[in-house]
Amino acid sequence: MFAVEVRDHIMVAHSFRGDVFGPAQALHGATFVIDAAFFSEQLDANSIVIDIGRAHDVLKEILVPLNYKNLDAVPEFAGLNTTTEFLTKHIFDKLADAARNDRLGRPGKELHSIRINISESHVARAWYEAKIW
């Protein structure tokens, strides 16, 4: 399996509902480092998995509506806990849609899967990985 990974980051504010979150129930800030890995069983005719520049541009585009925002105020997330795990799936869904629409410099049908890894600190991270199709 071949893979290419791109990285970016966002700075957000949010709070959580539920006693399990302790002090994180209060509004707090976070800087998340997002790694998006794209997998393919074969390289294409150009010997690539995807176009790194296009993948990075699409990832940045997906992150713009989240960066420097209070996620509690984003209508799409109303009433939801925007945990690190939740955000991995949100970003995966957007990138998988871009892949299915051939926005990564290679036909999406030729790609196998995507993994989104979000580091919330130097000691904690979460990821979501699934097939694109």
C-alpha cells in the first residue's frame, strides 16, 4: 500500500457537554495539527498516489470554516461535542467527497482509503480511517 500525507493546523475554541469532560466543559482553546493520509494500492502513470499540492489545497479549503472559530457557534455542529474524534470524521467526509469528485489530481476510483490523524497535544491524538468507496 502506498501513501501520501499532507499536514495543516487549526486554532479553535469549543466546550463540551457531559461530566466525563471535567474542566473541558468550559470554553477553551485548542490548536489541532491535522495529518491527512491518502492510500492507494498502485501508483498512477506519473508514479504518484495523489498530487500533494492539490491535496494540501483541498485540506486547507476544508479547514478554513473551522480555523479561528468557536466551534460551539458553527451551525453545522449545533448541539454536538466537537471532540478530536468527531473532527477526524468530519474532515474525512469532506476529503473523501473531494476524492470521489476527482479533485486530488488522480481519479478517485483509483484511491483506496484516507486516514485523518489529529494531534491535540504532543501526547494525545485521534484518527479515523476508512475506505473512500
